[in-house]
Amino acid sequence: MTDDVIITADATADTLADLYRDLHAHPELSYAELRTARIVTESLAALGFEVHSGLGGTGVAGVLRRGDGPTVLVRADMDALPVTEAAGLPYASTARATDPDGNEVGVMHACGHDVHVTCLLGAAQELASDEGWSGTLIMLGQPAEELGSGANAMVADGLYEKVGTPDVVLGQHVGPLPAGLLALHPGAAYATSDSLKITLYGRGGHGSRPEACIDPVVMAAAVVLRLQTVVSREVAGGETAVVTVGTLHAGTKVNIIPDTAELQVNVRTYDDRVRTRVLDAIARIVKAEAAASGAPREPTVEHPDHFPLLFNDPDGCARTIPALASVVGGPRRVIDPGPVTGSEDVGELAKAAGAPCVYWILGGADPTPFGGATTPEEMLAVMGTIPSNHSPGYAPVIEPTLSIGVAALVAAAKEWLG
């Protein structure tokens, strides 16, 4: 026996809230979602699903077959982030783990995947007890969304050979919109993301004799400043790109000039031509700054991970919006947020199946700070003042977020099922 909260046919809204708090207090890093996967597996089995676990590492897929009809896949991601929680919640995470680089880190569900898993299992419960549909329902718990590789890992591990190929892929992501709203953008909805690891090479020595060295810290500083010109001077005003230097590491002691400096850079784009232009510009700038500094060797530019563009099928969105609107009180409460510069790999599940993807945002913020904000622009201004995804202070309100999240998944799935 375990103390895990398992969703069964008689689970209540209080049970779902308990599950959310439990998942939030026990986050797990990418490909280490063992406890979370066990809860998903046991819950889906208790609800009568045929369960396949260990897919792509820790992925879980539950299948419920009800005769002829479409096959609908509903996806939730399970992994947490290497973030030390500072939200001040009574159920806050105190978990720590060792990351792939060997560093001990705090672990937190700072992106809301605990909400996603809870809503998935709540929707599985409702759909399992509802006899008013036919077809095949796949409820999927995916690992390693934060690495951009979990969806493809499940597909490569024979996901569709085991559960069947879906006719549509559905899902949602909680965000800092006010609870009670949903948001859906047809077309290019989430950006392509490229992460780069750049190593600059100098010649180390004593800090008192810089003339005998080639300082990679100065080189790195010049690179960081020059990279700020890529978007402002090489991307057209009507195009979109984001270039962020997320880390810069160099040196061990105040009076030592190091041999190397390392930068990690993140790039977000929506268009392949813009992406190529930005990546080429970064490589050109890095090499030129190294040459200008007299570096003893060319820098290296590695490309450790890549999130593909998430494309929401326009016809699929048009079909799904009325179902979502029925959950939140009408079409005016399903807004178009425009393209999101965050990234997601759920679209790879749809791409592998040759199926449309419909992926929306679930409002999870306390509505109070939003006051009279009604337009996406006004809401965006408020969102800039409150903790958001990936923040150590991010804390969705439990209700009505969970109730609406469950209802949205149920309504969308039933729209596509027979």
C-alpha cells in the first residue's frame, strides 16, 4: 500500500484537489517522473483503461475502447523544473534532486504540469463513466516536455503501435490568465525553440598580468552585448524572434583569468527563414568576436535541444471552440492570445499521427488583480505583474482552475468522439 492519491470512479472534487496538492509537493524532473507515472498508471487502471506504461522512459498511455468511432488522444505532461519553490504554499515543494549535469537542485512544478495531470485524470474519470460516446479514447501522461523530447520518445517507443493512431490530439496548458478564461490561437501557436551552448576559448593566467592573457570573460561580455543586435537589427519589424542569454559561466577566483567562458543562449522563432537567419547571425557574431579578441582557437557552438513549432490546426480549432465556450460561459470567454513565444512538444504527437493538434491555454491565475481588464492586451499588462510559468512563485489557484480544466478536456474530447 502507498499514500498516493489515486483517482477512482467515486473520486470527488476534493479528491482531485488533494491529488493536485500531492503532485505539487512531490515534483520530479524530466525522465524521473516515476511516482507521478505510477499515480497515472494506477488511476487509469482503476477507471477501467487498458494501460501501457514505461513508454519513452516514464510515459503512460491509457486506452478505453467503445466500439467504432474516432480515436481521440488527450495529453498531459508530467515533469517538473529545477527551480526552488518560493510561493509560500502550505503544500509547497521541498524536493531536491540531482540534475543531468550532476548539480543538486530544488525541484518545483513551476510550469503547472501538476495541474495538467490532475485535469487529465479528472477528465478520464468523467469520460469513463459517460456512456454517451463511441470510439477510442487515449489518455496520455508524457515525460520530459521541459526537454522537448518526451513526445518523440514515446512515439519512437511504439506508442501508436500499442494504442492506435489518433484522429486528433488535444491538450491544454495552465497559464497566468485569470481563472475562468480559456485561450486558443489557430495556426503557429507556440514558437520553435533552439538552445545553444557556446564555449569561448582564451588564454588564462594571473589577473595582475592581463597583457599576457586572452581574456574569455571580456570576450563573452562583448558577445552578450552584440547578440542584442540580432533581433533589433537583423529581424524585420513584421517578423518575430527572441534571443536570450540564459547563463554565462567563467572563472573560479578573482585574481585568475580563465581559459574558457561558456554561454547558453535560447532562440524563439515562428518562421524557418527567420530561425536560420538568427542562428547564422549568432554563429557569425561569436566567431567574429573571438577573432577580434585574438582567441587561440575558434569557439564551439553546440545545439543540445530543439523544440519544434506547435501548429494548431485552424479547422480543428474552429470545431473545438464551441465545446470550450460551453464550459466557460460563451465564446467571448475563449480568447485568441496570439502566438505564444513559449514552446511545447505536444505537436510532435500530432505530427507523427498525421492528425490535427488543438492545444489551448487554461486560465489559472487569481482573477482579482485583473479587475476590469477585458482585452488580451490589458490582460497581458496585468500578467507582467504576477508570477508566471517557470517562476519560483508561480501558484495557480486550485478552483475554479481544476474544475474548468477537467470540463474543458471532457467537452473537447466528446466533440471529437462519436
